[in-house]
Amino acid sequence: MLTAFARAFKTPDLRKKLLFTLGIIVLYRLGSHIPVPGVSYKNVQICVDQMGSSNSLFGLVNMFSGGALLQITIFALGIMPYITASIILQLLTVVIPKLENLKKEGQAGTAKITQYTRYLTVALAILQGTGLVATARTGALFGTCPVAREIVPDRSIFTTITMVITMTAGTCIVMWLGELITDRGIGNGMSILMFISIAAGFVSALWTIKLQGKIADGWVEFAVVILVGLAMVALVVFVEQAQRRIPVQYAKRMIGRRAYGGTSTYIPLKVNQAGVIPVIFASSLLYIPALIVQFSGSTAGWATWIQKHFVKGDHPYYIAAYFLLIVFFAFFYVAISFNPEEVADNMKKYGGFIPGIRAGRPTAEYLSYVLNRITWPGSLYLGLIALVPTMALAGFGANQNFPFGGTSILIIVGVGLETVKQIESQLQQRNYEGFLR
């Protein structure tokens, strides 16, 4: 692997892409440490030092922003508005016929959908930025911190609007940086920035576990977490690469004097067809009850019950709800992202068929049957990956958004695999040995 890195940097055009990507990453991390105008940076640091990243309500968004959310920097919203906008547009594509027709138009339709995604990202950034400023002004961002209400000293409308505009502009810059990486760098830009945001808190989270450990000054706990993390990474790599290959045969066709078709291929159905989307959906949905309680300030029985059962990630009720939501969203997302009838119609149109299965409706029913069968182990795998690290690391004082947690480990491994494959393909074009050999 190190040899492949050396050869990649020896290739002029590939070296330029790698250095360009690294330069964008440096700019992104630099922007994650520049405070928003109107924020008392001193008071923010007091609250961060006192509470750390233990704020479970905003922990997921803080993880995706690389810690910039709780620091209230210009990149505080990070990549989350774009991720949310992309998911919403993907869901609306199934519901709205106009978007579905755009998706079928090829590159021109995809460019139009991308433009809609940008507009929706800006709208969501304004909404989320306003919510973040309001939360910081009321002191709810850091809860019991004594100077939480003094984070935004000037509460004038002008200062509030300036803060919202700054964070919205920061989101637009992050979106632009991600597109620059996609066009001129290596890998998918948005995925790379998400990877960097999660990895930014990796070392500090590991060191926190070591400091909080009790056996041999914490080194035993530190070693156990490293071993568990490596085992989880190996499991994720194995399952993410697993797929069910359905053979497809294309009949020969004579057009004039030339024969077309007669080839064999396959339809790759991944075991984890939904990716990390179900985990993000489930995590976001479980944040809603706790957010309602925090902003309502209610002390009624229902509010106490939610705080007791749905705030901490290691409570049995939270674990059960989290697992069931992941399984549900896995089936839901696969159902809207893979259309067996459309695949069967396309195969029939081009003379393709599955050996032993009639073309048309029987093919669609067979694909649905296979997809449901492999989605079950895929959804159970997602649930276990999301919960096992959370419960295991809770004993070491790690929060549920630790980099070895469910959402983060899936993103880190998935983005890492895709980026390595892209570098591998470019190296193979130059007859170089790649990473995966």
C-alpha cells in the first residue's frame, strides 16, 4: 500500500489531484476554526472545556461538522444541509413525476437535479443557521454551562442576521469545496469532507478514553478499544464488499449482417443496499423527542419519561427503538431506490433474461424476492454495527458519536473503500500495482 502511494505521487497528473485534494482539506479544516462574528469565543471555549462533546442532542451534527458546530464557526453547519437536501431530492424523485423524468434524461437531467439540490441546501442552511443562533442565544446549546447565555452578548437583529448569513455562506463554501474535489481531485468531494469531519475528532476521542481508563493508567482500555475498532472495520469491509450476483443472459440479434448480444453479465445486489442512510434517518428521528423536551422546557411526566428513556444511548428503550427504526428504514430506502419492475422492463427491452426465469413480470417478482431476502441480513447488520460499538464504548466513557460508533464507522470505511478503488483504477491505467493487490 505504501508503495502504491509512492507511485501515485510519482505520477504527475495523479500527484496534482492528490495535492489539490489535500489543499482543499486544509482550507476546510481552517474554516472550521474561524468563529462566527458576534460570538464570544472565550465563553464558547469555557463551555466546550466544561461539557466537551457530551451534548448528545447536537452530537451527530457536531460530528459531521468536525466539531465546528459547538465551536460556532463559519463552517458550523458543515456538510449536513447538503446531505439532507440530497436525501430529500432522492426521496422526492420517486414521488414527483417531473423529477423522475429529469432523472431519466441523463446528464442534463442530473445537472438540473443538482441545481435544485443546491437551492434546497441554501434554504436548509438558513433554517438550520437560524435555529443554531436561537439555541445559542437561549443558552440551550450547552445546557448547564454557567456562561451559556453569554455566548452571544449582542442580541440585536443585525447581529443575528449577520450570524445566519455567515453560516449560510460557510455552507455554500463547503458545498463548493466538495464539488471542486469531485471535479479536480480524487474521490467524491462531499464524501471526502464528511470523512475528514469525522476523522478530525478521532485522536481526541481515543485519548479521552485513555484518560478516563482505570486499568494501567487507561492503556488497557485504550488497547481494547483499538482492537474492537479494528475488528469492526474488518467486519464492515467484508459486508460492504459482499453482493449477490444475479446472472443475466442477452439473446443474439441480427441487425443487417451483424450480430448483436449473446453476452453474459450479472446484476450486483449488495447485501447492504441502503448504505448508511437508514442509520442517519434513525439517529435523526430519535433526536426529535429530546429536542422537543429541551426547547419546551416542560417538567411534565411525559418530558421526564423521554429524558429518562430517550436521551442516553445505552438505555434499553432507546436501543430497541434505534434498532427497529434502522431495520424499517433499510427496507424503506431499498424499496424506493431499487425498482425491480423498471429493471425487468429494461432487460426485456434489450433482449436480456435471467436463466430459468421468464422475462417481464416473473423477472420483477424474482428480483423483489431476492432483494427482500438479502435486505434482511443487511438491515440486521446495520442495526448491530450501529449498536454494538455504542454499548461497548459506553463503559469506557465514550459518547455515542465516537468515531468507532455505528454511523461514523460505516462512513469512514465506505468512503475509504471508494476512494482507494478510484486511485486503484487510475494506477492500473498506468500498469502500476494498486492498493487492493
